Amino acid sequence: MLFVKVRLFLYATVSLSCTLTAIRASAVTVEVQGRLTYTINRFQKAPLVIEKDFRVVTDACVARIRTQPHGSQHAWIETSIDGHTIHSVAEYYSLESKVTNYSGVVEYRDVPRDDSSNISYLWLAYGSSCYLKARPSGSLRPVWTLDDPALQEEGFLLPASWDVLQTNGLPRKIIYWGDGHWHVVTQQGRQTIPMPTPFDVGFTNAELSVVSNTNIGELSIPTDLVFTRYGVQNSLSQPGTYEAKVVTTTHVVATNVMEVREAPSVPPRFAGILMATDRRFFDLASGVKRITYSVTNGEWPNITYLSKIFAMEKRATQTSPSASPPRKPGTPSFLPFVIGIAIFAAIVLVPIVVFISLRRRGPK
């Protein structure tokens, strides 16, 4: 049942909320602006370099993050992460028609997805304090796209070690250790393939290193950091052997850091109307995988209203599982969902597919 699932999820987050109440109560909210440079090392080609401008509002535990192409005021993606729920909005602006459209996704996640926005790396740097404090020592969820994307939906963890800044618990250094296997999807389906020696016993899969900080009161805020991801690939210098190579590098430089009174937990604001896809309402028994609804000017509906939408979708599905039943005025339709997903895919998912196709030359 959906509501049982929701209750269990909320119960699972109670310990996190209670443990960190004192920290959050006295937390200072800061705004960080700067530039992110994402470099993809392509096989036998020149590296692909992507630059983004970013803005982060955070108290170290909760963050609202926006990125957009460097020098542009459009095509932005903004995500709010509060430790258990993520709201993400993507803007699509047509240069031809001068029309701005939006699409949005809401879901239960403690770690943001890796997508073309690069927000997951900024969250790790500026909003992961509570996540790291609540995690048992020794394992973390990856913040990058995996070769088997289904693993992220299954709560896949990698061995990890980390050191944090004492003033706010943000990471000073994190090392993710490879588990000695390639997790891939082939024509034969999902596979787990052991790596050759010495990588079969583990290797440095990714590393975050803070280069410099600045102080806001008694807090230390990273101003220069690098996230480097490695993959085990065929050696060009010694055919038939493997070596660990740098796959991607994310370089974050903060150009402006200030204390603000803005609430980081507020979902993304925008001027217009979007169709949101809400994945929190997944009910396997009834066949409802999500609900869709409109959001105007960033005024997100509350959970009570959304529960009513879910109840209508559930009744409609149970009444006619093989066909779409007649809908009363105001009942959500799946047509806006299709439109919203198409826009969101154009901005977020297509670059991921391109990225994977560029870097996949056999398992890594």
C-alpha cells in the first residue's frame, strides 16, 4: 500500500531529523555562487569540457541548487534537497518562439540523481552534511551515473571513507572505493563481471578533495574543490591489460559566498506553469507508478491535495486497467505527463545518453 510505504519512509527519516535538530536550529544559511567545469575524457578523442554557472543556498544539510550553461540566463535546472524529498524543475526556452516552458519531478531520494545539471556534485560539496552524519561508517551512494542505472533505484552503495569540516560537517575529502566488479547492462541483460587483478580487490573509484575554504562567521565553506572519477579500462600502451583512468573531472570554484536569510528548503520557484511528475506515489498493487499535476508560479500543492489525486488515479486504474476511463473535470490526465516528460528528457536525459555513448567502449 502506498500510505504504508510513505509512513515507513517517514519513519526511517525520523532518526535523521531528530539527531540533527540542534545542528539545524543554529545553522547559518549561506549563498554560494560560482562556476563548475565538467570534463569528460573521451576514448581517443579530445576531452569534452562543459561549463556551468551555479547558485547554491544551503545550511549544509538542506540545499537548493541551480545550474545553467555558463553565460546563459536560460536552460536552467534547479533542485531542492531536504534529506528525503527532492523537487527538481527544468526550464526550456525556445529561441524561435521566445516561449518558456517548464517540467518538474518530485521523488523521495536522499541523494540527487546525476544528470546534465551536475547538481549532485554541488550537493555533495555544499549540502551533504546531514547525509554524511547519518550514514554508518564505510559506505555511500554514488553521485554519478552508473553503467547499470537500475542500481541507483535499488539503493546501491559503494565502500567509502570520508573526512569532514568540523564547523559544519561538510566533506573535506571523500574516497569511493570500487567493489572489484563491473556492473553493466549488455544484450544478455544485467551483469556483474569480476575485474582483473589488482582491481578485483578494490580501487579508488572516485574522490572529492577540497582545495580551499572561506569563513562565514565560524563556518568553513569550500571555495575550490575537485571531484575526480576513475574507471578501469583497456590500456592503450599495453594491449591486453587494464588500468585505472580518469573518466570525468568536476572542478567547482566559488566566486561569491555570503550569509543570507533565504530558506534553503523552499522548492524551486518560477514564473509560469509546469506539469510535475510525482514519483512519491508509486503503488505496485494498483498499477499507479506516478501522479501528474500542474504547479503555478512555484506554489507546490500540499500532500493532502496530492493524496486525493492519487486516490482518483488509483480508482480509475482499478475500474479499467486496460483502458483510460472517462475523467471528471479537474482529474489529472496523462497527456500533460507525456508532454512534461518530453521536455524534461530533452534537457536532462538526452545529455546523459550522449555522455554514456561517448565514454562506453566496453565495460568500465
